[in-house]
Amino acid sequence: MPFEFTPQTEYLVLTLKGECNGDGADKVMPGAEKHLAAGNLKFVVVQCSECGDIDTVFLRTLAQLYKRVKDLNGKLCLVHANDKIQEAIKRNGLDRILPWKMSLRGALVEFGLVKSKEFDVNFINPFLAATQKVLKVQCFLEATAQKPFIKKPTDPPLLGDISGIIGLTAETFNGTLAISFPSSLFLVLATNMFGQPYTEITSEIVDLAGELSNMILGQAKMVLNPLGYQIQQAIPSCVWGKDHKIKHFGGGACVVLPFETKAGIFHVEVISNSGVQEKKPLAAPAAPVVPGKAA
Amino acid sequence: MLETTTRILVVDDSLSLRKIMSVMIRGAGYQDVIEAANGEKAWEVLTQSDRPVGLIVCDWMMPVCTGLEFLKKVRADTKYKDLPFFMLTAETDDDRKVEALAAGATEYLSKPFSADVLRDKVAGLGSLAKAA
């Protein structure tokens, strides 16, 4: 079948694959009914990033699905629909009942599940889980997530002494992920990982922060990309030194994820311009302002 | 299981990760570990090694010559066509895994992974050899 369902906590994702013609269209409604009922859901995201075209028969099926979620006081929205799909919807006069957005976040704002100026927990939660997994598996350190918050430009920097940074790019947004450690915590990580004590940041361990950011993004992608984010990662970099600064790439809200460990607190920052409709080219992973820098 | 005297080549542009991999491998009982910072250097080390290399553990994303390019070069030489080659990457896309295995990687490991996972993969090499 050219589609599959992926239920989320607050909505159902219907992912379309390849050319969606009449084949298998009759299986959409029974599948949707089952998932909507099981999860007590009323919102449907139709993920089109892997779909080349949708024929009239399949569009009518989506219209039936729209009617069903409308009866539940819910909504349906397509995301990542290409020009061909958008044209087909218009040609069939269905553009008022099958709206499309450029990103999943756009659809969630449309559903009222995310406020346009708030960060999207569905986007941020995978980074929380990924950070905890990477620290546990690679650094043998349990990290407890604290409450995330949005950093305003006027807020003081929360940075530690060493940061790993990696750029991320997707069809509809760009961004940056940074992980920053106080040197005391970073030395504990290095000591755990290398099995020998470190009392200062040396060239041997300095690029570890960048590699951790790379792993965290890789793990988060594993959850986010099936939802349609289509994130690709750039090459990580590393900056360190007292009062070093990170110039984030993306220009959107900066979400700070604090983590507590027995060796101290560290922070992960995620910034993305996910509300922006047009993709911007990823020129560089980030542009750090550095007392010290390692590629 | 490989002989514990087997020489293992670790390839990663990250000095810290090369060191971590070496620590993991030595911890699994293999003391003869040599390192290279990219695929180009790794080819030099591989072909000029005074002892034969019995396993390559290689990162994918590296400057100069990527892990995939290095893997293809290794497999193109009949002398190394059966040399075990573990591809490592922080990339989690299934397409990457398929690409690496199609190019001749023996195993594909997504970072992060524990020393136990690596040890099991190395132990699995013995099973593969027996099965073949």
C-alpha cells in the first residue's frame, strides 16, 4: 500500500509514498478509523514528502478522511506537498478542505496544538531523549532533563567553557544544535570515556563536544525524519574558552534544554527558523566566535 | 572471534573518537591498534603496515577521503576483498546503512554504541568466518 499510519500523542500521521493512485485507497479509511479511535485522536497530518503525485481517486479518499475528522471537531492538513500535488488538489476543487503547510510545525499551529510563537514539543522532545541516550551510552553518565525554556536575546548566556555545535538543514528550515559543558563536567565525561583522569582540556579530548552534538542530532533525526522533518546534518565543530560565544545559524527561537548530572549541569541549545517557508542554503555548520576552535 | 593478536586499524578524523575506539578495542582484548585520521591516510597505513591488518573500524564522515570512498578503494583491491570492515557513523538514515553494506561493509554501527556492542560485533566475525 502506498501509505502508512504513525499515531502520535495528539495527532495521526498518514504518510503517503510514491504515486498514490486508486490502489489501496479503500484501505485508508478503515486504517484511519482504527487509529483515530485507538488514540482518541481528531487531527490528521498527511505527510507527502515521499509522495510524487496523488490521483483523483486518492484525493477523494482524503476528502472522506477530512469529513471524518471534521465530524470529530478535528482538522486535516497536508505537509510537504509538491507542486504536482498542490495542482491536483486545486484542479479537483479541494483546496479548501485539503489545506497544505510547508512543515509539520505549520500543521500543528493550524490544529492549535502549537502556538505560533511557542516551541514545538514534538520537535524538541527527541533532542531531550537523544541527549540522555548519548550521554548514557557514550559517556556513562545519567542526565536528568530539566524544564526547557526559550532564551531571549536579552538573556545572559548560559554557556559553559566548551561547546560542540552542528548545523542542521531541512526542506523548510535551517538551524543549529549546540551542547555546552562547564569544564569540570567535561573533564568528568572525558575521564569516564577514556578510562584515565583528565584535569585540563587538551587537544586529545577537545573535539569530543562536537562529536557529541553530532551523535545527538543523529539520534534525534531518527525520530523526527519519519515525521517529515527531513533533517540533514552538517559537520560538527567545537569552541572553548571562558566567555566564548556561539553564533547560532537559523535566526529563530533558541530553546534551551538544561540537564542535571551528578557532575554538574550542562545545556543543549536548539535553534531553528521552522516558521520560515523558504529554505535557505546551509553555508556553514555555524559561525562560532572563539577564543579556541577545533574543526 | 578474531585472534587477540590481530592488528586493528581505527580511522576517524576526530582525535577523541579515535582514542575512544582504541580504548574500547583494547578493552575487548585486542592490543595491536593503529590509527589514521582519514581514508587517504588509512590507505597508506593499510598498505604499508609491517603486519597485516585484520579488521578496519572506520568513520564515514571524514574530510579528504570519506569512509565510504576508503571502503570502495579497499574492496577494489583483491588483496583486501575479504578484510572485515566496520563502518561507523552518527548518521541514522537507513539509506546510509544500505549504501555502506552494498559497498562491502561487514558491519554498520550507528553512534553512540557501547563497548559491549563493538565486542559482540567483533565476536560475530568468527561466526561469519565459520559460516563461510
